[in-house]
Amino acid sequence: MCLQNFKMKKRGLHDEFFKTVLSRKDEIAAFIEFFFPHKLVENLEWTTLLKEDTSFVTKKLKKYFSDLLYSCEVKGKIRLKIAFLFEHKSFPVDFPEFQISAYYQRVWEECDNKKEKRIIVVPIIFYHGKESWVVRELHEYFGKIDDYLKDFVPKFKYILIDISKLDDVDIKKIKLPSLQIAIFLMRYIFDREKLQEKISEFLNLDNFIGDATKEDEATTIIEYLHNNLNDKEMEAVLEKVESKLMEKNIFVELYKKRIENISRKEFEKGIEKGIDAEQKDIVKKMILKGYDNQFIKSFFDLTDKQIDKLKEEIAKS
């Protein structure tokens, strides 16, 4: 069941999904291992990987940075603590290096204030938009300057993870199922036809069955789809999943559970004035999905006679 009126639209849906996925220990470890440069990965002290609750981002910068921060120690001549700044983008931005430099300053000022050793910041830009992302040297923003002037322009490097360039073979190499489907969704979220066409290849729900934690992961996926797809697109996704999994339809059941748990207040607005055209459309969709009168009446102040009349209208049409 996919009802347009049930959608709880929020700002920053892609960013929220990205942060939710990478806030889980298994996902962040798999993400780092798969996407980060090999030399960096092999020198990480994995047991020290920690999600930091401290925010170094000002209110002004919050519109640019997702403020997802992890710290970890690295091996080497000197044991260092480094910070991974995860920045999510759905579209290219001008001067990302300027944003990164402001973040560096905040981190190091905080270290000084706490009398702590400064930490190295490794910025990661995770991009999944339609337009090409162009990586530039900072001096390029000043035009064609002489080489001797380049010495006075700081260098800011970041790890660019552009999943818009990934193909299905690359995505399927991600070993963790929940991370694989999350990357797949963000890869194709702006190409709905391909998302609907390919989703059954990636959504192996056997990996979500019988574990409460895995149900949470499946629910995160459902939320993301539900908040980005329209009725017709969501119906197509559900049909794809059901046709492949048949009786193993935990995804569909979790989706229905989510719909049923939405606050009654959203459905009861204006009910005392009688059922209007918009509400009538919702009820008809519920009827078409096979919900009985008792279930429908739990959301709408309707009589059996009113519901049966709508069933008659459906039959005639």
C-alpha cells in the first residue's frame, strides 16, 4: 500500500539517509574498507574507530556539512589520531575547499582549547548527483597564476567518493548487504526507471529476516524509498519485490506496518466535516489493496455503508 497522503516529507532526505546508514558500526567499517585508499585502510587501528558526538560545525556551516565525524588512530612513526569528516552532496558546489578549510580551523581551535594534540582531518565527499563533479586544485580558483604564487595558496585534499560513476558490478562487490542496497539506492535515486528495474537484483531480504537489528536496517531503506518515490513508483518497487520474494515479503510487511503506525491525527484532520475528495481517494486505494472495513474505520470516521458505497463506485469504474 502506497498512499501519497501518508508521506512525511522532510528536508535533507538524502543526507538523513546517508548519516543513518553510516552511523552503524558495521556499515561504516565496510564503507571505509571498500571506498578508502588502500594505504590508509591498511594503516588504521580498527579497534580505535569511534563515532564522535562532538560537533565542530557552526550553524552557518551546517547547510554545507553533514557533520558526521569519526576518529581513529593510525600506525606509523608517530601514533596519530585522525578525524574523518563525511560530507554528503546531491549536487556539485562551488569552492568545497573553502568549506573544508573552515572546518579544519574549527577542529584545530577546539584541540587548542582542550589542550589536546592536533589531529589530522581527512575530508570525505560522498557524491551521488547527476552532474559531473570536478576536482580542482585550490590555486585554480584564482585563474592562471605564476608558479611562484602557488606557494602561497594552501593545498586541501579530500577523498571524493562519486557513486554516480559506479556500475552494478562495482556495487555488488560491497560485501555487507545493507550497505550494498544503500549505495544502490543513492546511486539510482535520481533515475527512477532504473531503480525500479534493478531493485530486485540488490534487495536480498534473506539478509534482513529474523534479526531485530536487520529489521531496523530494512525500515531505514523503506523510509528512504517512501520519502523519495511517488505512489506509482513505490507500487512498482513493491511489485518487483513481491514477485521475486513471494512469501518472503518482510519488506512489504514492514512497509505496511510503517503506514499503520503513522499518527491518527494525520488522518483525522477534517474528518468531522465528512469525507472529502482527497480522503475518498485514500480510502479507495486502501480498498484496492484489500484492507477490510474494520481496518479502514480505524483511520476514518466512516460507516460500513459509506465504505461499501465506495466499493460500488470502484466496481462500476
